[in-house]
Amino acid sequence: MDHWPWDLLTPRQERWRLQGVALNGGVNVGGNATVARTDGGGIWVGEQSFLLSSRDQIKAARAIEAILDGGVGKIVAWSFEVPFAPGDVTPAAVPHSDGAPFGDGTLYGSVPAGATVTADCPLRATHIPLTMLSGVLQGGEHFSIIHGSAGWRRYRVARVGDGYAEIRPPLREAIPSGTALYFVRVGLGVRLANPDEFFGALDPSRIIEVMARWVEAF
């Protein structure tokens, strides 16, 4: 699956949320209403907006539009999580093998894991035992797991306990002990939900607005 070129096309605004379906069973004789989820924990939907001004940015966005193929193609989309990541798990700067940077002085980016799972977890688990490699969890963090079959999936920490985290949505796939959790580079396999509105018009100043509405792809 292709990956969105984050370093070239960085969103100016974004919003990610779990969209779910709940079934209301009505009010029982005791006066209590019963509401249950019927969707397995919901699916992720996201919105990201971009302003493109350089030739390379515009050509990259055109290529991505072709890859997404009117909403049929899939891509891994990222979200900006650096300010919310636990501890010091920011990307490390890595030079070429001879120690030199790129021509413009930049280096490769290497994203470390922020935690590892300490026991096998089954499909649809919502409590995962873990050990932090840096910092502490507070709740509200996003992270990704690279699943063997489902690929990049994103999760949100709902509650934190002694040696475990409660997450939403439930695990999309079972994971073995030692699985890495990524808090800085949080990705998700998605499809484009608005192919007809993705690419804006090119104005005389050669600035294009791109609006991507994503829906989790399976």
C-alpha cells in the first residue's frame, strides 16, 4: 500500500474521529434505556486540508489522486501527533552512511516505537498490557500498530491502568507479545471519500487547496 508523503504534503488542519452506529433498545419498565454498539467499535474517518504552492507538491498530489483512483485505491494517511506523544519519542535524525546529510542539509527520519505489548492480545481486545519505552501514558494519545494482515491501524487510549491501556476501537487483528506501538508516526489505511472534491482549482498564484476526507479501508 502506498504511503502519503507527509514531509512534502503536510496538512494545515486535520480532524480524526471514530464514527459508529448505536442501536437504541428503547426504555424498559425500570425507566432505563439500553444502547449498544452494532459496528465493532466504529470506523475512523478523517479530514485533512492542504495548501500546495510548489511544483513538486502539486505534481505529488496529482499522482496521489491517480493512485486513489476515484475512491477505490488505498493509501496510508498520517496524522500529526508529535505534541501529544509520551516522552521523548520524536523522530531521530539519521545521516547517510558516510555521515553526510542531503543536499539541503536535511536528514533521514527514523521513528522509534513508544511502547511494546507484553502479552498476546486477541482480536477485538480493548485492554492491552504494555511497557513504555519513553514517558508515561495519560489517556487521549493516538498510536498505530502495523498488523500482519490489516496493516497500519490507529487507536486511541481511553484509560490507563497499572501496566495496561484501554483502547478504542477494539483491536482490528490479534497481536503477539512484543508488538510495537507507534505514537509519533500514526498511520491508517484509508480510502478517499470525496474524490470529486479532492483537488481544488489552480489560481493565478499557483496555489491549490486540497481537501481529503478519509474513511478507514479494510
